[in-house]
Amino acid sequence: LDAMVVGASVTQTKGLEDGASPSAKAVTLEAGITYKWKPKMDLQATYDLNYAGIDFGAPLATSQRGHMGTAVSRTDIFHMVTFGLAMPF
């Protein structure tokens, strides 16, 4: 089981800011298992969870970007499950 928390930052183009207080977060969790199936063959399975979130806060009145809402944020979550067969050559 592996876990990783990554700090991130957001930079914005002056005059085209999406918000007053940008922040970003990213987290990855991974788990894997190997099963000795035969003397020269292993079965492997892994699960990965990736989370990324970004939040810009309230829009700036001085920004030239046309804002439709009162806050801009996005969250992405990805799940990946893999299975494999491993054998030496």
C-alpha cells in the first residue's frame, strides 16, 4: 500500500485571474497484491485512486475574464484497476 500527498500551487495570468485565492491539492493512493499461482507464474492486481482538486475562490472584479458564477472550482477523481500475469524470461 502506497500513499502520496503532493503539494501544488496555481499561478494566474495578470488581468485574466479566475479568482482571488487559488489553491490546488492532489492525492494518490495505490494498493497491489501478487499471488504465486504457479512455480514460474504470478498473478498481480493493483488499484489506484487519484484525486485532484483546484479552487480559485471568489472572482476578482478587476479580471477581464467573463465570470458566469460566484466561485470557480473543479474536482477530478480517477479509479484504475489492473490485472496482470508475471513470469520470468
